[in-house]
Amino acid sequence: MAIPRAAKTLRRTRIQEEKEEQILEAALDVFSARGFRGSTIDQIAEVAGMSKPNLLYYFRTKEAMHRALIDRVLYTWLEPLRAFDAEGNPEEEIRSYIRRKLEMARDFPRESRLFANEVLQGAPHIEDELKGPLKELVDEKAEVIRAWAKSGKIAKCDPYHLIFSIWSTTQHYADFDVQVRAVLGQEHAGDGRFEDAARFLEQLFIGGLRPDTSGT
């Protein structure tokens, strides 16, 4: 995990912590809009409202700021999947996962776009995490889904593509927010669109995963 330069001092003051957060907030604005390659330290300093030398006291490089943000995003983004409970009711677990992912799309759109930009550029800074901890977690939850299907609690499905599909349909509301609001129009583009999306996605996924009990 990236450690801010100021954090390496023996005592971190409240002001130091506030400055680091101010810089990271500005960096999130810039990286999420421009991607890593299109962003500069000067742009981040301008958004943060501080001089470049002052910013570099806290974070020596653009990479250090980006790494700190990516570490946060990965932890936050995977928390709903970690909460996927093998002992829970499959329908309730899937419903909860869909809703938590939509809540994150609503509450953390910049973080979602930051992650999407990183992946679109070939994931140069997080390839190890994708092939390591992320893959291990998805493998673990794929086995949970397989076990539910094997026991007849849900219909048979490819667990990886189920997870990918939930990711893509929920994160769409963050990454393509401008398009969603434009197409829905002013009348339907308020925060209620997330509840509308949740109801539809629950119907789509949960309805599609209900086992056939007709005996045919």
C-alpha cells in the first residue's frame, strides 16, 4: 500500500492528515476524469488549491497518489463480495449484493471511473492484484455459487459470468451516468433511478436463477 511521504514522520498532525485527504480528493477528481496518463501533478495541485512543492511534500510522485487511491478503491469495491455468505439464503445474498453494488455506483462514481480507466489502460498498476487477491476472492465466491446450484437452491449457471454480469450492470450506472440520465430524461433521472435499477436487476438475476420446480 502506498504510504504518503508525510506519514513516514514519527508524528502525523491533524493538519498533515487533512492535507493528505485534500490532495487525494483532488487526485481522485483528476484521475477519474482524465485517467492516469492524461493527468499531471500540476493539474492535481491546482484542483487541491496548493502549490506543487507543497503537494510533493506529501506525495513525491503521481504514481504514489494513484496507488493510494487504487488501494482504497480495491478494498471498498470488493467488500460487498467478501460479505457474500455461503450459509445465507442465495436469493437474499444475491439481492443484497446487487443493491450494495448499486449503492456504491451511486455513492462512489469517481472511484468507479478511476478503476475503469485503470483497467481500460491495461491495468498497469494493479495487474498483480487482479491476478492475485481479486482472482482468489472471485474463485472462492464462484465455489459458493456452484454449491448453491449443486444443491438445487439456484439454477445451474456459470458463476464467473454471473459475477461479471452483476459487476457490469451495476457499475454501468456510475461509469455511464451521463448517458443514463440523458436517456432517462429529467423526469426519471433522479436518485430514484437506482431503486428502479435495483428492482429490475433483482428481477433479471434472481428470476433467472430460480430453479425449475415444475418437474419437466
